[in-house]
Amino acid sequence: MDGPVTATVAFIGLGNMGLGMAANLAARGFAVQAFDLAEAALQRAEAAGCRPMAGAAEALAGAQAAITMLPAGAQVAAVWRETLFERAAPATLLIDCSTIDVETARALGAEAAARGFDAVDAPVSGGVAAAAAGTLTFMVGGPEQAFLRARPILSAMGKAVIHAGGSGAGQAAKTANNMLLAASMVATAEAFLLAQKLGLDPQRFYEIASVSSGQCWSMTSYCPLPGVGPESPADRGYAPGFAAALMLKDLRLAMDAARSVGARTPMGARAAELYEAFAADPDRARLDFSAIIRAIDEAA
Ligand code: NAD
């Protein structure tokens, strides 16, 4: 059973993801006190039913929970250490939904616990469309009690809320998942190009591989070839979706995490190299990550 639904939530970071998430909370009856450094983001949040606030500290007033959805670990650490730990009421539940490094997530979890806060890292799978539709998957790290408090709030923004383990475990799950996604996308692109060069029709190869042992999400939900399989960013000129620059960010986090624990990740490392080269061109960095198929095709 989920605990009582939290009434007032402070939401900090209303960008591509945060805006849709905050809007879903508001639509499901939460009072959302929203803050973003960008005025335009605040205005969009207001139009989506949130209450715009003058600062992160102001957003905390009377809130039972605070959510951060920020670009990276540096911003999350700054907001948590400078504002949440200092200005949140002691019973406030702290939730970070950003994608950040495991080390910072663990450190913030420990610091929150030392101050008596319930806190979780709760990164998401699913892009801007899933954030807007309220169909994200949340991978949650933190103590059981904090998870149970966070679940009804996260459920209002997603289709699945899974307790991954202790503090930082949500980020660990996210980093391993996205490394797998990158490697499988590269492999899917390679397989289609090979089949094509061997004379196969791509749609016919899709029909075979999608019911054979090579089947994977990168193929059957997100095929990198236009006109093959269900509609995907490839059919829209590789408009994201999930931008190559964001995939590169996640791969760098995965490589750092692997180094920190001495894990060997030969496929992940190769995928990271390929995305480093691809996203070095700013025009390509903005494309969906499935556009990596173009670089692989050129390399031949
Ligand atoms: P974004 O850049 O669109 O939004 C970040 C927002 O944070 C911006 O509006 C910015 O003004 C605001 N911000 C930065 N510092 C702030 C501060 N100190 N106080 C208040 N606001 C501040 O990023 P996004 O695409 O919404 O992604 C957010 C997080 O979600 C990232 O960690 C990203 O890796 C992760 N994520 C993104 C996607 C995606 O498809 N976009 C998918 C899964 C996870």
C-alpha cells in the first residue's frame, strides 16, 4: 500500500523533462511550487498549472516533498547542499530525478540521512514524450521508508516505480541500462547495414530479426533505419527523441562509474568512443542518438 499522498511539492528544474513531470503532478492534484533559473521555463510551468516561485528556497515553503530535475551532478549538489539541506523543513522528503553520477548521488543520500531527511535518487527512463505523457520509469535508490514515501508522488508521473536498492542504486541502474542501450543501438545499426550490403531488403531483415534471437528494443521500438519497423526518430529526420549529446553524457557517467569499481566494459567503451566522435559535431549532437547509424555507414 502506498502512504498518504503528499499535497505540496517543490519542483526545481522545469526544462524539457521537468516541465512535463511538474504538469502531471499538478494535473493529479498536487500543489506544485515550481522554480527554474529560466524565466521562460517558469512561465510555461505556470501555464501548466504550477505556482511559479521566486527561488528554490521559496518553493520549499510548506512543501512536504522537493524534487530536483537538473542537468547534472554539479547543479544537483549545489541546490541540495545550499538550499534543500539549509532551508527545507526537517520532515521534507528529498527526491532527485536528474541523471547524475553514482558517487554524488551516494554522497547526497548520506548527507541527507545525517541531517535526518528521507531522500532518494530516482532517475528516469523515457524521454520528453514520456515525461509529458506521465509514462516514465523511475529507478529509485534509498532507504525503504523514503522509497515508500516517494512512490505515490513518482507514480503520478510514471508507469513504473522500482526500488533498485540503497542510496545511489537508482543511478547505478540508470547508468548500466543506458550503456546497454547505446551498445545495442550501435549493434542494431551495424546489423542492418551488414544485411543491406549483403543484399537483403531492410524491412525483410527486420521481419526476420525482430522474431529471432537478435531482437532488442533498439530494433523493434526504435529502429535506426527510416521506413523500417514502427515509427521512430529515423522517420522524422532523426529529430530527438533522445539527443546524441544526452547519450554521450550518460556514457561518460557509465565509463566513470565502471572505472570507479574496476568493471570491464569493452562494448560500452567502444560505444562511448563512437558517440564522442559523433557528438563532436554540434549539428549531429542535436540529432537523435539512433542517427549514429550515419557515422557507422560512413566509416565503411
Ligand atoms: P534541460 O536542460 O532541458 O532542463 C534543465 C533545467 O534546469 C533548465 O530549465 C535550467 O534552466 C534549470 N536549472 C539549471 N540549474 C538550475 C538551478 N540551479 N536552479 C533552478 N533551475 C536550474 O534538461 P532535461 O532534458 O529536462 O533533463 C533533465 C535531467 O533529466 C538531466 O539530468 C538529463 O540527463 C535527464 N534526462 C533527460 C532525458 C531527455 O530525454 N531529455 C531523458 C532521461 C533523463
